[in-house]
Amino acid sequence: MCHLFLCRKLEDLSVDEFMLSGFDSDEEDACEDEESTQQKGNMKKPAPQKTSDKKQGKASEHKDHLSALKSKDPEFYEFLQENDQKLLNFDDSDSLEDEDEEERMYHRLPSQLEVIYNLRECVCFPWNLKNHKKKDAKKSKEATKVTEAMIENWRAGLRKEPTAKLIRDITQAFKAAVATTKGDSEELCRYTISDSAVFNSLVLFCIKDMHAALNKMLKLKAPEQGQKKLILPSSSPRWQKNQIDIKMYVAGVVQLLSSLTQATVIAAVLRHANQMVPYYLCLPKQCRHLLKSLIKHWSTGEETVRVLAFLALSKICRHKQEIYLNSVLKQMYIAYVKNCKFTSPNTLPMINFMQRTLAEMYSLDTQVSYQHAFIYIRQLAIHLRNAINLKKKETYQSVYNWQYVHCLYLWCRVLSTIYPSEVLEPLIYPLCQVIIGCIKLVPISRYYPLRLHCVRAITLLSANTKTYVPALPFLLEILQREDFNKKPGRMSIKPINFAVILKLSKTNLQEKAYKDGLVEQLYDLILEYFHTQACSIGFPELALPTIVQLKAFLKECKVANYCKQMRQLLEKIQENCIYITGRRQKAAFGVADVTAVAAWEKQVAEEGTPLTKYYSQWKKLREKEIQLEISGKERMEDLNLPEIKRKKAEEKKANKEFKGLFESDSDDDDDDLFKSKGKHVIYLFPIFAIVSDGDQKKPSSSKGKTPKKMLSTELKVVAEGDEDMVEDLELSDQD
């Protein structure tokens, strides 16, 4: 049809058609070419055409140039004769046949593709001419610059009566603002934003007023108080008409979230996104983009940003569980594992927040949670099995790292949060087995911090699921193995924060702070575990092995500070045993009556026991101390106390001859202060000393190893100041 229309005679065309078509001689040649190609298709013998004449003319010209080359550049012409004879023996017919074959094999584009395409389309379909003119006009038309006055007019219009046209204008302006944050200047927009103040005003205006304006335009009813079900905008009869503009706006909000960096601005946009959740629920693609951005902010943002992102995630998943919950839980777990690789006092609160919120998300659907928990706990068990079987450093490191420990703690918290649940209850036993296997993998003193973390996870699981898990043997084993009477090799003013370490260095094991912190951690964990079982009817039998171990520890340990803590713990445990035994003697039921036992334990828990009352007071004080440790306040290292550095030889000499000059770390060490091998040295004053050997008392002589030798050399260095006078003892020859 197009070919026939193009090749009509000029006399058949009207003036308007002729002006629209814009025919010239080249187009007539094109028509003749098309006729010739059709004739070639219908007839075997090709007819001579104008195009072939043109081709022949070009070929002859090319041949003339080659012949002229002989006179202009004879050396190059000889080179061609020797190497490329075909080029000189050029024939017009050969070139025509070759070009015809190439034309048959390949399609050749016209010289002016866009013009001819538009011409044919407009001639064949005249009604498309107006659309092309509109597109060209849009491209050529310059974008409108947004000003503060325009924003004020839009704000007044929204408050008065929001219309579809007004919403479209605001949406286009918001799209232009988002494009500036992405640096996408090539994107076509009706408006441009060139001023930062205008950008801030426009974004603030949209965050404050757009949600209410959209609800008003769609005539959505406000939800009643206490109504949990959301009113979706798709239920409005005006939704289809305004869906494109709303889709553009909510997509712009997600793009704005991904490009912002300031925490306060992100928090403001997240609050607006939380308001717009019903609109995202009606647009699946935009909702998926929003969920991806929310998970990123939940796992990496500031504290307020994390909370707002979680609220939006929870709101979406509660109303569209069957669509989004499974994928959201998977992405949140992966983000949690990625962001708990490194643990420090600053990141630990964020990791705890992710644990608690992710456990709350898993509680939305126990069936989906069981599938995730089964798969991921099995992965942890596989890593542990490989480490046990292969016994290599790499496999040990795959278990003894922060990600593994935090995952164990996460699943303990998930099972504790969802309990009681018949679906997830079978996972308690395998999880406990994995934790116990993790403790036993490398049971050395360097990994005591990791053991304490695992025991704390077991205690959490046991307390909330009412399941007895034997965690005390792993704590009492530390009391048996560690020698707390051994003098520390190094003195350290910096305490060890066991909450943010998994492994101790060799220097840490020699420090006094290591044993101090270890005793403190053992006290805390034993007390926490007994608090979970304090109301149990079998508490006296449960506490008996611990009482025996603590008594043995108090007999062996000579350090007063350690004995003081453990003695206090022992007294509280024995006091609770006496209380439970007294209550048990008054009971009128047997041990086999499970219902009566449960009722008795419930009554005891309501009334309280001596151990639970003490624990509640101790917990408040302990939480304050932990907060101070995490925040880094009131630490000894901030005081920058000076250190006295001595040479090794001087240290050894001072330890031997001036062992009693310095106070011991404990009161019990005073008994051993004056003991030496076969002699008792009593220091009355730094200068005078009396050495007793049995019942014979002799003053120290000037010969041999005596403190007098120190008076003239090292005591003058230790005792600073020129005003002090030191005099030697005057002894007779007989003495």
C-alpha cells in the first residue's frame, strides 16, 4: 500500500498531500528502484535501471583513477602489479555482479533513515503525524524551573481541593528532585530543580502534605480507632485514573531513600514511607523495592533509622504475609549475618536490636519460621561436624567466630520468644546439642569467653522454654582447671570486656584483669542459671554439686577478693535450698503428681524466694555497670596513670631482697608475706631488718647478701628527694 501510494502520479495528489509527502527527485528514484526490485523478483532477466548506470559510472571512474596512478606514482603502481593484480584488472561487469549479490544477501539501510521512516509512517498512517509533532514539541520545549512560589501555590491547592492535575504536577516536580539526587540529568522531566533550598522545600512539602492529599483525592475513609485492618487505596473508584501518578510518586520515595545519607532526613522520609504503606501494598513492584531499602536501613542505619525501618517492615509483612514474609525473613537473616561479623562495644547494642526484632518477625508465622530455623540450624550443625571430623584450623575458625555465636544466640532467642509452640519445640534439643558441641570443640582457657557466651545462650533458652539444660558443669569446670592462687605475670589497669571478645591472647592470660573478670563472669552466670531454677521443687538436689564445688574452691583459693564473691554466692544458694526444703516438707502431694507440682512451683514463683529477691536487686546494679562498660565511661585507661618501667635485673633483685616492702593484692597473702626458705624476715622500717633463723636472732652483717647492700645503691634511686638522710648501722667487731 505504501509503495502504491508513493508512486502515484502527481496529478492524482492534492495540494495538502503533496506538501505533506515532500516528494523530490531522490524519492522518485527510490520508487523506481522499488519497481525494479519487484520486476527482478518476478522476472529472471534483470532489466537495466538508472541505479545500474550510476554503478557503472562509479566503476569506470574508479578504473580511471587506477590508470592515472601509473603516471602520478609509478612506484606504487609497480607494487600493485606485483602484489595485487586483480585490483588493476578491474571490470565494470564484475563489480556490478558482486554488488548485486551483496545487495541480495544483505539489507542496505537508506542514507536518511529517520526522515524516510517518519515519511513513510506519516504517509501510510496520516493520523500519527500529530503524535510525532507532539513528541518533538516535548523534546524541544524547555523544562519549567521550580520556585518557592510554585510550591506555595501547590500547598494552597492541596489544602483547598486536591485534583488529579495538581497531583500530576507535584509528582513530576518530585520526580525531578529525585533525579538530581541520582545525578540522572538525561532523564526527561517537566520540571528542573536548580536550588538546594527549593529541593528541601519540595521534599518537605511532599512528606508533610502528600499522604493526606492523596487520601482526600481518592476519598478514603479514615480508619477507626482500634481498627487493625488497613484500607487499601485500590478500593477507591478513582484509583485506576490516578494510578500512574501515584506509582511514580511512591517509586520516587524509594529512590530518595536509597540516595540519602543524613540520618535525620532518612528518618523523616521513613516516617512518610510508613504512612504510604497502604499504597505500596497495592503496587507489588514498588513494594519489593521498598522492602529491599528498608532491610538495608534496618541492618546498617542509625538507631532511630533502624527502628523506623523495622516498623515499616513489620507493617507490610503483617498485612501481606503470604506474599512477602518468606522472602523478607530470608533477606533479614542474611543481612543480620553480614552485619554481625565484627563485634565491639559500639556495634553490640545494634546486634542485640537486630536479634530481638528478627525474633519478633519470626513469630508472625510459625510454619514459615520452622522451615527457616530447621535449615539454618542444620547449617550450623554441618559446620560443627566438619570441624570435629577434619580438625583443621580453617574448620575451627568456621565455628569459632562472631557470626556463628550470634546465630546460635539468635535461634535461642527465636525459640524463647515463640514458646510455647508445638511446631518449633522439636528444634530445642538439636540446638542445645550444637551449642554444647561448640563448647567442647576446643576446651582450652583461651576460648573461655566463647564458652561463657554459649552458656549464656543456653541459660536464655532454658529459662524461657522451661527446659532443663545442664549448663553448670561447663562453668564449674573453669573453677577446677584454673589456678586462681597463681601470681599474675603482668599487672593491667585496663579491664577485659568479656562481652565483646571470643578469644584471649597469651598476654591476657597472664594479666590480673583476666582472673578478676573471669571470677566476675562465673559469679554472674551461676547466679543467673540458679535464678531460672530458683522456684523448682528439685532445687536442693540441683544445687548440691555446685555447693560441693564452691566449698572446695573456697578451701583451695587464697585470694580474698575471689573468695568473698564465691562465699556470697554459696550463701545465697544454701539459703534458697533451705527455703525450698522447708516449703517442700509442708506439701501434701507426691512427686509423681505433675499437676500439683506445677501448681506448687507457680505459687512459689508468685511469692518469691530469697534467691529471686536478691537477683532482682543485683540485676539492676549489674545492668548499670554493663552500660558504663559498653559506653566506655569511667574506665581506668582514661585516667592515663603513669607506669614505672624497670630493668629485668632490677626487678629480680628487688623481688628477692625487698619482697615485703609492697602490699599484697589480698589479705590472705599476708600470711606468706614474711616467709622465706628457712628464714623469717621481719621489716620494721625500710632501712632496718632483723633476720631470724629459728630461735636465734642475729643482726645482719655487712658481708653476704644483706639489705645493707641495697641502702647505698638502689634505695637512693627508689627514695626520691634530697632531703632524706640515710645512715648505716654501727656494729661492733664481735657482732
